Amino acid sequence: MHGHVTPPIPPRADKGHIALTLPELEAWGERFGAALRAPVVVALRGDLGAGKTTLAQAMCRGLGVREEVTSPTYAIVHEYHGTHGAVYHLDLYRLEHPRELANVGWSDMLASPAIVIVEWPERAGGYLPPDAVHVGLEHLPSDPERRLLLAG
């Protein structure tokens, strides 16, 4: 895949690291989504409850998706239609082996002019494209109302 953009780094972000409240994370996600152009794979990393699905939902709003965006934990993949085309949202948490990606149409998604948002990308192993845009989220033990966003 090619054509991805560098994630827009929020003001005050030191080297792409910034602590954000949930509303700030959602606003950043919408701006980030609006800046993306297909084809691109966005890899969202973080522990359970770190905000990956919340960020994916905000990105989809920024991409012009008007339908409800839900977690694809059990379905593995949901397809949406944004302003500029297809948006695939994958949650690979339940994947037992990367080769299972073939069962959800991974190769077709990567070959299409689409935005592909992947939660739990580490479960894709070597199938994740080398030019994927990585965004991480971490809990902040000192401030449970914020998440540390790692981008850029």
C-alpha cells in the first residue's frame, strides 16, 4: 500500500506524544481521519480499554462515515462507506494465527483503494504492510481520565 499521510500531530505534542482526555482524543481522531487518503492501513495499538475503538469511531466520523461504527470484535471486520470510499475496521483480538486473515479478505482489502483501520495489529504478524501508519494509546496510571497518544 502507499499514499498514506503522516498523522496530524496535535499542538503541544512532544514528538507525537500527548496526554488527551476522551473528548480531545475524539477530536484528534476526527481530524486524523479527515486527513487520511486511501490507500492506507492505520494500526491502532494499545491495551484493552485504552481507547482503540473510540479512536477508530472518531476516525470514521472524520472520514465521512454516517452509519454507527461498532467494534468488530466478533465479526473481525466491518465495512463502512465514507466520503472518499470504503473504510474497513478490523479487530484482530480474536485471531489465533495471522494466516486467518485470508478468511476475512485481507488481501482484497489491501489491494483496494480503501482506508483500513486495524485494532490489535500485532496479531497480523508479517501480514501488516511495512508502510502502515502506527498510532498507540496507553493508559496513564497517574491520570485515569487521560490516554497517552503515541503518533508520528
